[in-house]
Amino acid sequence: GVVVLAGALLEHAEQLIDKGIHPIRIADGFEMAARFAIDYLDKISESYPVDKDNLEPLVQTAMTTLGSKIVNRCQRQFAEIAVEAIISVADLERRDVDFELIKVEGKEGARLEDSILVKGVIIDKYFSHPQMPKEVKDARVAILTCPFEPPKPKTKHKLDVTTVGSYQELVKYEQDKFVDMVKKVKDTGANLVICQWGFDDEANHLLLKYELPAVRWVGGPEIELIAIATGGRIVPRFEELTPEKLGKAGIVKRIELLDY
């Protein structure tokens, strides 16, 4: 339907261009017509109360729109997923839906029938160490945008290490900094770390040693979604991390593609 409508509009636009009308004026005219059509539809439309206990009418409507799509062989399944996703994030009082809160994540290797709705946040990452648990229940999540690494000078610098003792002191300094960072996180009561940046093997080993599962290199949009979903605060510095800023989740687990 959309393709047919677009084709008809372009056909008429071509005729107007042949008459010497500027494309910008044609586009403005289409925009005015769209506003007029929307206003008219608002006038003739009937309000429909949404009942969360009876979503069948919405599912039937969604099935109608999916009838001509490539997913039509799973028409009802995808209609139910779409309706449930919308209802989960919709503000029914304001009649508003923030579609930024709905994420579609595609994976190769399975069938359309394997598609599921996850009421949470999915990130395409692993726990940072293979020996970390694959599942964390009653998660208290520290959401960090600061890296697990020693502080760096803000100006250009050069460090000459001339003796074994100096090198050992440098290594000890880094280890102490890593231990301090991990302890600051543990002291808040966190049992899971979501970090926007990476960390090296030393920090990763300490996180495993202190039984603090972590996920690294999580993108900015995913960090924001995790904060919204868990009610946590995004923390830019370890010194600012407090128990009140931790997010809470019933369960965080790694899902293999064929688990379902």
C-alpha cells in the first residue's frame, strides 16, 4: 500500500515538474495535503479504549498490517509480539509511545518462528571472562562510563623505566589502582558491572577474583536503555558510585541463539 501511494505521488509530481513547478513547492504541497488528511482522519475517527486484559482487537489490527509483509507466515506471532511490546512501553494516559524504548535485534542462523519478545534489554556482548557466571539473579548493577584503568596525565608525558625495581613499582601501582576500583564497586553492594569501556587482563582477572561479573564495551545507547530499565544512574567516575545509583534487575543472563 505504501509503495503504491508513493508511486502515485511521484507520478503526479513528475507532471507538475514538467509544467515548471519547483520541486520544493511540490514537496510543500504534499506536506500540506498530509496535514489536511491527518486532521480529517482525526475528525472522523472513533476513540478506542485499550484494555490490557483484552488485546485481541489490537492483535487483529496488527495482523491486518502484516498480511502483505514477508513475515506473513508468522502473522499472528509477530502481531502478538508487536502489540505486547507497544503496550509494555506505552503511556496510555498521554496516548504516547516512545519507540526508542523498543529495540529490534536480528540474528542470523534461526527461523522467523524462533523470534521472541524480551521484556528487558538485550546487548550483543559476553561476560568479560569465560569463567564468570552466565546468570546473575537479583542483580544490583553498576553502570559505568569510566574505564577500569589507572588515571592518565592530561598532558604529554614520557616515562623512563631504567631498573627492574622501577618496573615492579609501576606494576604494583597499577595493581593497587585496579584493586581499589574493584573494591569501590564491591563496597556499594553491586554484583554486576556494565562498562562502556574495556579493561585489560589484569582488571579482568581481579573482577573474577572478587566475584564481580562484568560486561565491557557496551555502547552508549545500550547503556542508556539499561539505566532506564533498571532504574540505575550512569556513573562517570568511580568516586561518584553509591548504593543509591545502582540499577536493579530480577535476572541478567547470557542467552545462546539456540536456547529457544
